[in-house]
Amino acid sequence: MRPILALAAAFAATPGGASPAPSIAITMDDLPALSPWPEGTDRVALARQITEALAAAHVGPVYGFVNHAVAERDPAVAPFLDIWRRAGLPVANHGWSHADLHTVGTAAFIDDIARNEPYLAAAMKGEDWRWFRYPFLREGVDDAQRLAVRGELARRGYKIAAVTMSFEDYLWNPPYARCVAAGDKAAVAELERSYLAAARDAVRASRSQARAVYGRDIPYVLLIHVGAFTTRMLPRLLAQYRQEGFRFVTLPKAESDPAYAADRNPALPPVDSLSRRAAGKDGVYRSPDYGPALAATCQTQTHAGEPLR
């Protein structure tokens, strides 16, 4: 098909010649548990709530990125992973202990990746678990370290799970635990409002970044975390994405877009994150910082949970 005819066909393929609906792949980090959580929380029940919310929203297979050290150190949360897999949801590598590459160094970081693999291979039984999400999204203190890790990922057959949309949802967990302990329902309601507002801001930011860098929407890869508050908010969050016109796709489908070529093949030269490449360009929206307000919320009350790590 000639280029002009192809363009016309693509234009006509959507109602009224409108742009196609933007797409988003949901991914979840820090399985099987991310604390703090309100006192008395059934952490395994979080798995059922999450998987039921994903199924009800018809999101499709959502990759969960696992730190298996958590399950080995706290057997009480290990059933979370079984529930996740029985729901037909895939798991992938987030490092055994969520090690920080910039702190532990290259050799220890690669060992941490490898230490997670026996669980993943057994849990996935021939399905594709060779996706890697960098803990803290830190890819190296310099080019040499970054290339060394990418080379090892390529040798092991991994694709990198990029992040092109995020709103630091984990920041809502500590104030939620504090506010529940305080019995402050009004504060919890404000947390719910600000959480959804932050998600909307992240949509606006990521779409403006993609348009500045690529001149178009790309399939976005959303990072959210397993935690008590995101579990509470997940049905509303997914509904909000649909209301904003998004359709849900899988991580492999999203990263089949050329924008993710260097992530699908770590042997290729790396590129900076979408947000860094868009920085300073005209028309790019910058999300407000919700951190200070969240840190101050219900701060006079006793903290209700302790981190696993």
C-alpha cells in the first residue's frame, strides 16, 4: 500500500477519523508484599482483592515483579504468590532482595537477579518470565555499570520492563496506615482523592512527554506497587483509566512498539527514560509533588506497620 493510501486507511479506521484510543499496560512491583499496612491487615487477602479487581476490569495478564526474599523470610505472605499465579497472572524478576544497583555494585546485583530465577522458572512452568524491572529504577551509576548489567540481562535472555507512567503510589501506604490507626475517616477520604488526582496528573505528564519525544502517544507502561492502599484503590483507579479513554494491553504488547526497542533488547545501546528525554521540551506537563503533604498526613499518630525490608 502506498504511504498516502496507508495513512488514509489508518485515519478512516477510527470513528470520524479520530486518533486511536491510547493504551496502557499495568505492571505491579514488589510482590508478595509492600509495607507498611494498617494493623491487622490480612496480607494474603490483598492478593485476592487485587486479582479480583484485575479480573473484574478485564485488564488481561498483568505482570507482577517479585522479590522472593520477602516470601522466604516471611512465610506468612508466601501464599500471595500462589494466589497470583492461580489467577493466571504472570510473574517476573525484580531481584531477589530488591537490591539497589547503585549501592551493592554490579556483581552482587547480578547475583541477586540470578537468585530469583529458580522460583520464577518453577512458578511459570515454561511461560515467559524473562522480564526484568530494575529496583528503584536505577540502571547504573555510570555508563560502564549500566552497560555491564544490560549485557548480562541480554545474555540471560531478559527484556527490560520499562516505566513510562508512574505516580509513586507507594507514598500513600504510610499515611494510610497512620490514618487508619487514628480512626481518621476524613483523612482517608482525602488520601483517596489525592491518589486519583496524582494518577490523572501522571497521565497528563506521560502523554505530554511522549508527544514531545515521539510526536504521538505510545503504549504506556504503568508502574504501581502491591500495597494496602493501592489494593483499596485499584477498582477506582482502573475505572478512571477507562474513563480517560485508555484501553488495557499486556506488557509484551506495549513493548512491541518501536519506542521500547532498547528495552526489548538490552544488547542495544540504552536510551534515557521518557521523562528525561522530554525534560525541557515545550509543552511538557510536570506533575505536582504530593510527597510533603502525604508525609505530614496523620503524622501525630503512632505508625501502624513496620517495613519488611
